[in-house]
Amino acid sequence: MIVVCKYTAADEELQALQNWLSAKGVSFRSEENAGRKLLLLEGEKLPEEDAILAFAAVEEISGNGPAYKLADRNAKPGRSTVKVGSATIGDGGFTVIAGPCTVESAGQMETVAAAVKNAGCTILRGGAFKPRTSPYTFQGMGAEGISLLVSEGKKTGLPVVAEIMSAAQLPLFDEVDMLQVGARNMQNFDLLKALGKCGKPVLLKRGHAATLKELLLSAEYILSGGNEQVVLCERGIRTFEGATRNTLDLSAVPALREMTHLPILVDPSHGTGHASFVKPMAMAAAAAGADGIMLEVHPSPVDAKCDGMQALDCAALADTVRAVRAITDTLKSL
Ligand code: PEP
Ligand code: MN
């Protein structure tokens, strides 16, 4: 760790910092660089950065690498792959997860699951516990919704992913292959800690107003609990733009590829909020280098209990997947 001191630091201020470090038993060397003092701290157990920054003499701390040590691109040589049942995310293929926003009935799930399978998608999604903005809107079918999703997964042979909202729900997710943390829970640290111990792959969605660094620090909570199976998902962020539900930040894909080894998915459904914008942004996500996408589908979007505006119908799902495959095939020949 390198502590960069201010040009203007007074001798007593510098002395106060050095006395404090010595009293803590921290060994350090001091150097001069372009007229200011640098303290090079050595050792395994260094003081908290915030404590050092509290000294009047200190300008900044550098040379410490990112705070997300395990998610950091340099934490390992290659890129991570995450296995979800029979599907693998991040192995160079392009994963398509699809399904309804919310599980509504056995019939709806049966129709959607067949369409998802026929379109060539490899993971089935469906929410049963929904984080709705208003408490007066449909909150999901709960445990019954999970059973319907799991049973359609078994019938079609597709692994399933569903959103979990609290650690207390974990026993209900025994047969769910991948646990989704929604945008609203990206910084629910107790949930993230529990998922660090759950032994299942986690799909971590970016919060509405979260920076990529914050997303990676949330991933770090899961990784540092011992669970390496984390997949990130860009799902749009809140901006001043009102023509789309969110602003799908596709530049997050190449940025995250530089910052982390974790696989990266894109959700163009929540990212745009409009069914007709989903196909172009799904194709763009593939072109941007994502490891896959997640799409919302409903047999009859106008009848959906949640997020109907952004849901593809079954024919549009097949058409979108076909177009995305055309992009991924083209990318292979570039
Ligand atoms: C969802 O995937 O159904 C969902 C609620 O997404 P987000 O958390 O990104 O809003
Ligand atoms: Mn939704």
C-alpha cells in the first residue's frame, strides 16, 4: 500500500501519521517523489484505508488494487465459467435464459417452457417472489410458483432460475438450479452473505443506481463466503431518459470484461421496458461481448400480471433467438 501525502502537509501532520503507524507496529519506508512524501507500507495486516485517509497529511492511497479482490480480473488467469445444471455460462458460447417475469399458472408455464425449449434457450426463468414497487400489485405465487417452475424445468430438461428475496426463503429453493438476486436486493448484504454459503450458482443483477464497482463489491460478498459461482447481469440503470424504462448500459459489458473474470449477462427486457426494443438490444448485447442474455416471455403479453409491456410472445422469442444466433455466428468469423 502506498500512502501519498499532500504537498502542503505540515511536518507535524506527517509526524502524526508516522507515529500512529509505528504505534500500530506497521513497517514502512518513506520516499520523496516530485516534492511530496510517499509512505510505502509493508506487511499482511495493514490498517483500514479509511483510518489512514482520516489523517490531515494524506492525499490518497494507491497501489492496493481494487477492493473486490476475488472478483478482480487479475485474481485468476482465465475467465470463470458457471455451470447451471446442464448449461454452462461463460465458456465462450452464448447462453439464452428465457421465461415469464412471473409464474402465473400451470398452463402459462407449460406454454412458455415449451416455447423456451423450442427456441433453443438453455435455462428457464420465472419469478415466484416478486419485488414489486407497489404493495398493491401482484406479489407472485410464492412457493406454489416455485413448484410450477421446477416441474416445467423437469419436464423440458431445462435448469431453472428464480429470484430469491431473503435468506429465509432458501429452503423453498432446494430444487431451483440458480438463485437470482434482483436489482432491488443487490445491496442486501445479509442475503448476499447467505448466498455465499448456499452452494448454488447466483445471478446477481445490477442495482438501479449502482456503479460497476458497487456491483463487483456485491459479487465479492458472495465470493468471499466461498461461493465462486457468480454471474453478473446488466439490466439497465436509472437515468433522466423516459422513453425507455431503464437505460441499458451496454458499455458495462466491455468495461466489466476488463474489471472481472466473472461471466456477464444482459437483460434487454428490463433494460428497455418495451417488447419491440428487446430484439435489437439482445443482438447488441451479443455484439458487445456478453456471455448471454435473459429474456421475458409470455404467451399473451397483454394478459401478463407483471411486466407485460416488455414481454415477448412465443413467436417473438423464437425470432429474437434466431437473430441473436446470427450475430454470434458472425462474431465467430471476425
Ligand atoms: C426480474 O428479473 O424479474 C426482475 C425483477 O428484474 P430486476 O431485479 O432487474 O428489476
Ligand atoms: Mn420482470
